[in-house]
Amino acid sequence: MNEDLKRISKFQSWILASRPKTLLAAVVPVVVGSALAINRGKFFLIYSFVALLCSLLIQIGTNFTNDLYDFLKGADNHKRKGPLRVLSSGLISVNEMKVGSILVFFTSFLLGLYLVYACGIVVLIIGIISIIAGIAYTAGPFPLAYNGLGDIFVFMFFGVVGTSGTYFLHLREFSLLSFLTSIPVGALVTNILVVNNYRDIEEDKAAGKNTLAVFLGRNFTRYQFIFLLIASFAIPAILFLLFNFHAWIFLPYLTIPLAYRLVIMLYTLDGLQLNKTLELTAKFSALFGILFAAGLAL
């Protein structure tokens, strides 16, 4: 371990392992689902607050599990282009990470029991499936991220489940409207993964991590990124035309210049340069989500 790593405390190591820059992906679905509930005239702050805590913990647990199994499978090594990983750098041991993952997921489950008590058995089913999916993302006999299913997992759980599930807590229903509202959330969080996998195609291929980018190549991955952007920008127009939302719903269109910049970056940058694209994609996802939530609530 080099001198810089030795100066990192155990507490700081766990903060690094939680990947703070990714946690907005767990916040946006709850915020957007809550905004739609406000629009429909039925909102309970305590439900959204507990849902937010559970969402953050599941995201952190998934990050811990991802670090653990990427390290054990050899996907995280000295050749990686992304941020520092705590296992491959020796900051946290394999056993410590296993215990940390279990504790975080278990805490999320305990908190979620309040929502089960308040909102019904459907919430228990959603919570259990979400935790199992978070573990199965990189663990188990058929890890989703290693078999081209990571994109679908992210879209479903950070988009459809997170947004529609939050809406369900307040209205006790799933609806076409809540599904449509979840599409930009899931699509733009998925784009974070798309950029990550696009950057790591060669390293993932060598490690046997068969992401969708590895399966289908760079051109497809760029088209996928653009398609998810277009789908996200289409939803406010659909809500305005078919569901009579106020013109505030077009607030996310303020991010169009940033979306254009991201596409240009994806076509012109490579290797370590894509870390900046990845960071900006995450910020774009959060900004779009906040503006979208504001448009829904106003």
C-alpha cells in the first residue's frame, strides 16, 4: 500500500466504498415519485423520508457487493480506468466488505418494515426483490452485470420500481402515469452505466464481464445513450399533451445543451477522458430529475 493510501482512515475507506457520487441515483426516483404524488394531491412526508433512507441503503449495499464481486472476479485490477476501489487497493478486506454489505441491506430491510406496516404487503415484496436484485447485480450463479443485464436492472430498479414504488406509498396504486414518469429517471441513471461500460469495454472483456457494451460494441452503446436521452425528453411532452400537465413540465428541457455536450463527448473522448463524461452524465441525470420533479409538483 502506498503512502497516500495509508493516510486514508477506515471511516474514509467506507465512505469511498459507498461511492457518494452515485447516491443521487437513489435520491431522484424518490423525489420524482413524491412529486407525482403531490401533483395527485396525496402526499405523506414520512413515507418519502423512510423510502429515501431505504433507497440510499440499498444503493450503498449494491455498491459494496459490486466492489466485492468485481474484485473477486478480477474485473477490478490495476488496469481499471475508474475511481479508486477499496478492495483492490487494500483499504478494506473481503471479510469486512461481506459483513458491511449484510449490515447495510439488513438495516434497509428493518427500516422498510415501517412502510410495510403503513402501506401493506406489496411494499414488502418490492423491498425484498430490490435487495435480492442489488445482490444479484454482481453476485450469485448468474450475476446480472456479467451477463448483459445490468442496463435492464438499473432501468427497472432505479427507474420503474423506485419511482412507481414511491408513488404507490402515497396513492396505493400503480398507474400508467407513474410508469411514464419513471422512464426518464430510469433512462438517465442507465446512461451513467452506459458511459461506465463504454469506457471499460476492453477491461471488462478481458475479465469476462460481458456487459451489453461488450456484447454489442461501441457504436451500439453510443446509439443506446442517445436513444435513452431522446426517450427522457419525450416524456414531458407526452405528459403535457395527454395528461394535461402545466407548462412547468418542460423545465427539464433547460438541460438540452448539456445533453448535446454529453453526446459530443461520447463521440470524441476515450479512455480516462471518459471519467469526465461519466461525472457529467451523473450530474445531468440529477439535474434533469430535479427539474422534472419540480415540473410535476408545480
